[in-house]
Amino acid sequence: MPSSAGPSIDTITEGGRVTQVGEGQEAEESVPPVMTFGAPTAGEILAERYELVEHINNDSAGRLVWRGVDVVLRRPVAVVLRYPGGDSATEMLQAAVAASRVIHPNLVGVYDAIDEAERAYVVREWVDGQSLREMVADGPLDPGRATAIGNAAASALAAVHATGMVHGNMHPGTVMISQEGRVVLADARTDGADSRENDVRAVGGILYFALTGHWPHAEAPLRGATAGHGRAAIPDGVRDASGAIAAPRQVRAGVPAYLDDLTMDLLDAGIAPPPSDVLAAELGRLDIPIEEEPYPEPAGPLRFAAETGDEPSPLASVGGRKVAIGIAGLLAVALVGLLIGISALGGDDDPLQTEPVARPSSSAPASGAAPAAATRKLSVSDVRIIDPDSKLRDELGGAERVTDGDQDKGWDTDTYTQPNFGNRKSGMGVWIDLGEEHTVKSVQVSLSATGASAQLFAGKTDPPSTSAGDKLLFTSYRTNPVGQPFEEHDGTTMTFNGFDADAKYRFLLFWLTALPSNDRGYQVGVLEITVQGS
């Protein structure tokens, strides 16, 4: 009986020849098709609906890949046939049905999965385009294009992960770009043999490759690949004498610092990656129309928490990549679009299984190590403005807008004649109560303008909201700074780290020490404060 399915199919244009499998999956000419009799012929119609038009190639399992036409809906399709059907095709068909439940525009669609005993076949969407590997062969991509591709890949992963499955096979040959610019993730394993964490780390590999033209995971073997196919043919990343990978900014000019940091954090086995939906949300925030304006260079990217005491990498950029931590507490919004899924092309037993996911070889946790607690956005129980040097105390309103999730509204200081609050205050800030003690990974503060100076403190007391109470609070908190202060910061986002992984925190104080200038004087707005932890 026909049944809907959802693995993915890719297309690659190679000198006028189109392949419908991910790179590294096309079989050598010496690999015979798995067939016992009755080779299909052009013009044959399967299931009284799918007409075979042209034999494209065979995949690494020997399955035959054909370009076809759905004669009912009059649309092009790809047909992957396996001989024989029956028990030998059970896993292929079951995996196709399972993957079809994933609906996302960045996953190739599957239309049918049919077993006719003597043969079985999966009917999929036909996509014209090229792989990321082929695209980068002409040179590394600009940061806007690379970010857009990374965003699409992370969004596809978020959809796959939401079903409880993993992709397990992301690399430059399974990330496809159609002629219309649509980014498609293909050749998923979906067998649960890999992990969501490795899927997310693979996005770092995709970003690194798109930005540099080098693959950072040469140590990860390409199962079933031969010279000239898949990861085996991709240049290894630039490394130092110890084997450490160079950051994208060290390989080529023009890579924004925050995109460099994000990519290297994803590749760092010592830094826990965020969930795929959070990563997709951040890449979506950074993503801009590619051809409209120069790529911005804001400071304060999404960062992931490093263990306290980690030594910075010898290749880390100035300022220390590993010391900045935190994950934006955004959730990716699921896109509703084409009824599409994930490819069933792959290994002999599992049609969705092709190659292991791209990942650092050291990404697996040490034997016996407890899994890290999931990092999430922490809720805020109370928030107020701390202004110990004010007699009027007329700048306390609007504190609740700092943690309401709206980046367009926040709390604003008054306008002063000098950056140091008109030489009348040592500073003022925003106090946050998390309601109970938590392990905190990072605090990210979004400001309305660049040029501000600020610090973050932690404390144990909650004095009353009076001038005396604020003075007592600041006096006790200032002895416990968190991370490094920002001085005349050239971005609008400040990310604080340096939290003790073994300590618990409830009360935090974001403290402004200098204001940026505008056309009226010196003033800033605190638009949003996000606390990440567990």
C-alpha cells in the first residue's frame, strides 16, 4: 500500500548533469545496482501515477535514482527504487513514513513510499540546484550568505528535533541550495544513533566551511565515500602546530567578530551548544537581506557557556572567545509552508542513513561524566531601578519593561550634560531578582545606543527600595563583580560571564557607570536583560 514518507532528496548540477542524492552518496560506476530482475525503463509508470523519465544515477546503497513526473499532479518528482522490496525494504519505507511527519521548507519533501514486493520505491520532491560544497568551490561566501544558510540549516534541525529525531548527517554535501535560493537539508539518518548536540555542532561546521572554504572536521571519516566525494574531498581547516583549528577571522578578512565567535563556540567541545531552536532564532536575528546593505558588526553575539577556569584557546581573538557566554532566550517560530520532509537516501539498512554527522572528534563527554543541565532563559521574579545618589528618585519608572521580552521598549535614564550622570552620581542600574537561586551561565543586556560603560554584580541582600536601601545594596554588591566591565562599548549588546559554575545566584545588578551621547546630551535605554542558566 502506498504510504506518505519524508526523507530528503538533493539535487546537484555537475556540468549539466543533475544528481538527486547528497554528495558523498553517489556510487562509483563499479558499484552495481541492487536489483534481481526487471530493470525500470523510461516511460514506465509506477503505481499508475509516477512516470519514469530519466535514470540519473545510483546511490551508495545501489538504489536507482530516477527523474520522473507525477502524471496526476503534473509535477516533477525524484523516484528512488530498491530491488527487491519486501523485508529488505522495510526499514527504508518505515523511515520514510517517520520522516514525513517533519514539515519544514528547509527539508526536501517526500510524497510516497510504496512496496510492491519485487521492488520498493520512495517518491520525493525534485529540486534543481547545487550543494554548499559546489557553491563554495568558487570561493568562500560573504557573511550574510553564510549566516542565511546556517539559519536555514538550524531551522530545519529544530523541526527535526521537535519530533524526537536527529539528522545525524549534516555536511557541505547534504546542504543544498536551489536555483531560487532555497536552502534544503538532505540525507538525514533519523535513526536516533546520533545526538541533537552533534547536529547543532554541525551547524558550526557549515558556518566555518561557508566562511573559509575549509572543513573543520577532517578527522570525521566519510562512511562509504571515495576520493572526490563528500567530506573526503573538502580541504581541512587551517591548524596550528598543536592541531587547533584557526578561527574564520584568522583565515580570511571581513568576517564579523560576533559571527566568528558564534562559529568557534559551536565547534568547541568544551562549550555546551544551545538547543537548535535557540540557535535558529539567533541566526535569524543576525540574518539580513544579503544584497541590501553592508553586514553589521554589532558586539555582543550569542555565546555559549564555558566551564569556569578554562584556559583560552591560543587562537582566540582579542577579548577572549571562551570567556564570553550566554544564549539568547529566543525560541524559533515554526515556519508553515510546503508539505515536505527528510530524505530516505543512505545506508544499506536504513534508507535515511548515509554519513556520520560533522562534529569535533572530542565532542563526546568523558566516560562517566554527568550530562550538563539544559541551559534556558530564567524567569525574573522582580526588577527595579537602583539609584543610590538621587534625592528626587524620579528615574525609577519603567523597570518592568526591561524583562518583558520586548526589545523595542525598556527603561530610559534621564538626559545628562556629561557622560558620568552630570557629575552627580557614581552610577545607577537595574536590579533583578530571579525568585530563587539558580546556576547562572550568562546575562545579556540590550541597550538603545553604543558607547555606554557598565558592569555586572551579584549579591545576597534585598534592602528596601529607598535611597538608604539602594546605597546599602550597591555597597554590598560592588565587592562581587561578574566578568569584565565594558568601557565605552562599541556595540548595543553586552554579554557578561564569569559566573562560578558551582555557585547559585538569585540577585543581580546591572550597573551603568557612563552614558553615551546623543543630540540632546548623554542618555541610554536598557531595552532588555536576559538571564541564561539552569
